[in-house]
Amino acid sequence: MKLDQRLERHPSDGGGRAWIERILKVVGKPGPLRVLDHARFEVIYEAGPLGIDVGGEVYFQVSPFWSWDLPQDRNPRARGYTTASTSAEGVVLEPVWVGNEILAIGIAGRRLEAGERIEIVYGAGPMGARIDRFSEREEHLFLSVDGNADGIRQFVAESPRFDIAAGPPGFANAVVPTTLEPGDPFEMLIAVLDYDGNAGVDFEGTAEIQVLEGIELPSRVDFTASDAGSKRIEGIAREPGVYRFQVEVHGAEKELTARSNPMVVEAGIQPIRWGDVHGHSNLSDGTGTPEDYFTYAKDYAGLDFAALTDHDHWGMQFLDGSPELWKRIKAAVAATNRPGIFTTLLGYEWTSWLHGHRHVLYFEADGEIYSSADDRYENPRQLWDALEGQAAMTFAHHSAGGPVSTNWAYPPDPVLEPLTEIVSVHGVSEAYDAPGVIHNPMRGNFVRDVLKVGYRFGFIGSGDSHDGHPGLAYVANEGAAGLAAVFTDNLDRASLQEAMRARRTYATNGARTYIEVSIDGVPMGGTLPPWKEGDPETQTLEIRIIGEGAIKTLDIIRSGAISTSELGNVLQWKAEREIPRLRRGEFHYIRVLEQTGATVWSSPIYAD
């Protein structure tokens, strides 16, 4: 990565232009190109003013993510068969497969002069090539050029782009606020998506909502094609209680059912805001545009806040060398930020393959990229020094295992890193005994291990979604995902920053379960005062859980020791009990497992 930053490109590297001459659908319903269709792509590359020397190469690459057929030149009748040809007399093309998804087209015979063309046909056989399983605008076919035959290449400035539409309806989502005061108005979001959670399905039909006593809410809503599968309806919570709504969606092709998260209506309840602050777009190694990422978070997942965290120096394009991409992300963040309704945060992922990955969030409109591939910011301490004094935070993630674990030898900065992401699509980094533990785990490197060393964190979850589905990454990832719950009265950047710094947070793997935990009135994330001579030897632990589904077990975790209770698949549970006083350096949190596999972790309470 460092070498790549330092290499000097020849002016002919990345020269020329490329476009899609034609897309021919081979397998799939008539109409626009849809997820998992089979198609033939006829791509034209035209050499730039400096041409390409003999021994130079044009590289053709499909997305390395999400079920694309790999280009191959062995079997003309199999999917992904790819050809390259030119009408430039005397130019000989020498294709070489240099990676699973990369075809290097060598230039021989004579140099390719300015304006001369190469035609690449991806999916040239009768079966075409199967495309992405996720819908998106501005999908790319990537071309890069080594113009002077020195082995160093650069992407063509404008790679060919096209759109992929969603599949048929296959999943419905219903979201209501988790917390309300009696008499408060609210909105219910109903979203219709395809089987993998893709937005923008062709759907016309109705949704019937179960009528619950104490709630004013229409019992039916109609969807038209212009709704693009997303509809909000207004209601009023008249009476205290816990409400879950059943929604039946009826369309011409599919009947779908959704059950909302629990809505807790009671006087004086502290608002909970739900967010996903870790995910990727096709500007690095994800799916879709930055603009569509935030639209999905708000209008399909029903989140309250979100951040897009594309990589600094990883993926198909690098933010640290592309100011125009960072500018585009900042513009998308600014355009979609609606304080009080939906809050967006500027962010990126610091992608160190030595010390682990951290995403960086800014709680102001602007911020810089301090790249992990830059000598000045190559370790966590240097990163925190650069961020000192700014309205920013860092979050270690997938810290206990794959794709790379966190180097905890750098004690996290208490101001800049008060929270840690313990669950995402990669799995759970809380502890080795956790359900859904992360792949390639490293014993001794889990979050609970470093809590025992003396580090202090609040817990959050986030998706680390690469499919363009912030807040709903679990739909296409076999139930693996993450969400962040934040207790804050106001929904804006400053309030989120204050609540996160105070560790008023908890983590889930995608469910919107409601929990409260306190010891002697100190809530999750808080710190108990030091023990004094004459203090009681016990403290009062209070726990309240309102499940999204039936609650199976409760684990009470004290400084690494676990006490498990079977709760009998109840929908809600509450208890108050006396526990031995926490001594200096101890910590205490809970883990809740629902029958569906939904899991929730409170932030720890610490003892000074």
C-alpha cells in the first residue's frame, strides 16, 4: 500500500476512455437489467493521446464482490466467457488472466496509437455472465492502463457505468419508534424490498396494519409504483403500554408479513435512537452510491442516524488519493442531514493491516482523511494525535478476528475512542463464548479480554455492510449484522457525540430490543463511585428487557464471570436484585439472547 502511494505514474498510465457499447440481456425477465440476470457486455476502450507501448497492457476487471461471474477464456459455452479484439492493423492482443476477476490484455506487434480501439466482450458465450446480487446505481466495469510497459497501471478516469434494478418483492420491513411519551405523534415506516433486501422493487398493492387499542393509526395504506416500495403513515400513541404491530403486505405477485419492533409508550421514558455508523459504497469495496446509501438508511431501514465509512486506501478506488470522491461523500452527508429527523455523520475507515481497522466519525460538517498508508498516521496513536481537539471519534471493529484483528497494545484514547463495535456482518468480537463469534478468532483479543486488562468502552453494533443496506445488512448476510442504540433526547450531531462520549449506548446484531440496566441508579456505560469505608456490601441491580421477539436467555457478566438465566421465551422481563458490591476495576454488563437468534449487549457499568 505504501509502495503504491509512492509510485510515479507515467502520463500514459490510465490514458484513454472506455464505454459500454451495448448490454444484451441473455437470461432474465424483459426490461431493465436486474440482480442476478445473465447479460453480454460489449465494452469499447479507446487509446488516449499517448497511446500504449508494446508490452503495455489494458486491464479489464469486474467487481470482485457479490456473485459476479469471473471472466474466463477457457470454455466459450460457460458463463463469464470473455474475448478481446481490435481492428487496429498490426496490433496483436495477448490476453493474460492475472487474477480471479482481472483480464490483462497485452499489446504486441506494434504500439496501440491514439484513437485506436479494443473491443472487450464480457459474457460472450450463450450463457452470458451473471451479474451482481445487489441492486445499485453506477455499477462499474473497471479498466486500467499501463501505457509505457513498466508494470505500473492506473484506472481510466471514467470507467463504464450502468444500473442494476432490484428483483421481485420478497421481504417487508415495519419500523416504529422504540420510545414515546403518551400522546406523542409518530410515524410507521413500511418498506417492501426484494429477497436480498434491495430497494426499488416494482410494487403496487396494499399494507394492512393490525389495529391496537390505545393507538391511532390507519389500518390500511396503498402503495403505488411511485412509492418505490417505501411508505410512511402517521399515528398517535394515546395510552401507555408496549405495542408491536403486525403488517400484512398484499401485491399481485407476493404476500408478505412484517412484525414491527416493540414501541414502549410511557411517561418520562428516555428516547432511544437507532443507527448504523459503519458501511461502504461502491467508492471503495461496497455497493451503490453514497447518496443511495443514506436514502436506504432513512427510507428503507428506518434509522435515526447513519455514517458511510469507505476505506482510506483499500477497495477499487482510494479516498486518500481521490479528493473528488471525498468531496462527493461530504456533499451526500450534507444533503441528507435533517437534525431532529435523520442525522448523517461524515466518516471513513482507517484501514491498517498491521494494527486493525477503525472507522473515524466526524460530528461536524468537515474533516480530513488521515490515511493508514501515510507514514504520519500509520499507527493508532498517530491517528489520535491528528484528531486531538476535533469533534471526532474512532471505533475499533472486528477486533477479535477476521478480516484483521485489533492491536490492543495501543491503549484506546479515552476521549476519542469511548466506544467499540462488538458486532457486525463479520460476527461478534465481545467474547469467545458469544453466539455468532467472529471468524478466525484470536483468543485473548476479544473485547471482554481487554476489559479485564482495564480498558473501558461502551458497546455499539454496526453493519459493516458492503451491500448498500445500512440497518438491514442481516437480510442478505444470514442474520449477521449490527445496530447501535443511543440514549439521547435530541437527534443531532452534537447530542449524538455527547451521548456516545458518555457511553449511553448498547449493541445488537440487528434487532431493536429495548433494554435498561443500572446499578444503584448508575445506568449502562456509567461509573460507580469509589467504595468507602462503611458502604453497604451489596448494590441494587435493575434490569428491564422488552424483546423484539421471545427472550430466551439472559447472561449477567461480571468481570468475566457469567451467570445464565433461562427466561422461558417471554416477550418482556424485569428484575431487581441485590448483588455483591463491585470493587475497583470491576465491570458488569448483560447479554440477551432471543429465540430468533437476536442478541443484545448492554454497555458495561464500571467501578472506580
